[in-house]
Amino acid sequence: MTTPIEIPPPSLDDVLYEKRDNWALVTLNRPVVLNAVNWSILRRLMAALEAAEQDDEVKAVVLTGAGRAFSSGGDLQSTPPGDDLPTPSGSQITMKIWQMQKPVVAAVHGYAVGQGCELAGICDMTIAAEDAIFGELQIRHGFAPPTLITPFLTGPKQAKEILMLGERITALDAMRLGMVNRVVPGEQLLQVAADVAQKLAALPEQTVRLNKMLVNRVYELAGFREALDYRGDPAVAAFTGREAEPDPHLAVLRAQGWEAFRRSRDEIYGEQEAKG
């Protein structure tokens, strides 16, 4: 008989934040459930990302998971919090990473599936341990992807294979498909991710930020933000037989994205002209 696993209650330590010199380490910290994403992780992760964003000494962020996995995805057993405090949605978290001017590096080991796969995918760079397993497994439960990032990481045929079959993907295959930048031995994962963060932090800050925004802007012109808000697409609504319901959070973020880019661009060029 299998002994039931006691799941710890939500805690302020469900996401850990550690400042290391000129970069920050953010760790999903629900190892008993392989860092399944619940309301507590969503709240703490948003707070950690905002802390890194607001700290002028932090130039880059590394995102990883405690224990045996990066994240096993959305917590299907999660119950709503018993308070009225705001909880960010998964799309708000992914768009926070997308819109942050500071680069975010995912350090992935073990499972990164479902929402965990998308969280790793939205990061600017993804370093994977040899034991990492990726996959959009939610089709097995009859769900569409929470964040439609995969088609922008891979080609259309690869994206259809990933999303329609829901199979597990090894780290090497994930790199071949464009989901991962590097695959390294597990014992080297955090050190390699830290090295990447330190290199990013040592480069000209404004140019690193600008180049991130320029790459993002290419994908936004190709419809990235509209694709994320696919639930509000009339064509998708007609296919599913449901009323189109645009995500109000994505609508706000879509409006803010280009304006934020323009402000940052003007600030950068203004500083460069001032320096002559």
C-alpha cells in the first residue's frame, strides 16, 4: 500500500529569492509536489520578479526549481486562497518575464512540463541539465496550452508534434527543437546558469536590455501577443463553441508593451547622445 505524501501548506517560502552580487537567483520551492504551480507560487514568483526588477544592482535573473524538478506544471489539486488578496494569472507571470528589461535565464532539471515547460520557454535563455524532461502534457487532461509559447520557439511541424501528441521530450531533443540553448551535466547546471547571468551583467546594461526588446519586438510584430490571447480570437471561439473571452490582463499588457519599448529606447538613445 502506498503511503500518502503529506503536502506542506502554502508558505511564504514557496518561492525563494537570493541576491548574488549583480544577479538574483529565484527558486520555485515546493519540492514535495515537484514545484507544481499554485496560487502561492504565482504570488511569490511575481513578488520575486518585481524585487529583481526594482533592484538597480540586479542585472540578470536565474530561475530554477528546488528538489527533483523545475516544475511539474499547474497544480490540479490546488484550492483557492481564503483571502481577497490579488493572485496573478499564469499569463501575467509569463508576460512579466517577457516584458522585464532585465534578462531571465531558466536553469532546468528534472520535469519542466505543462505550465512549467511554458515558464522555461518564456525565459530569455534556457539551460537544461541532461536529465531534464520537457513537454506540453496538458492535452492528456483535455486542456489547451495556458501560454501559447511553443510555436514561437519551434517551427510549425515541431509545435504541432509537441502540442498534439503531448509526449515527454528529452533535454537534447528540446535543444534540437529550439526550446533549449544548452544542455549540461546536472552537477554543472547552476554554475553554468550563474556564469551566463554574470556575463549578461558584465555587458553594457542598456544594450543588453535594448537587444532583448528588439528580439521581442520582432515576435510581437509577428503576432506574439495576439497568439497568447487566443481565447479571445473569434476563430478559436467558433471552433470550440465558446464565446470569445479576451484575457483582460493580456489586453493591458499588449497596450503597454510597445509604449514601454519606446520609452526605454528613447531613454537609451537620449543617454547615448548626452554622452556625445
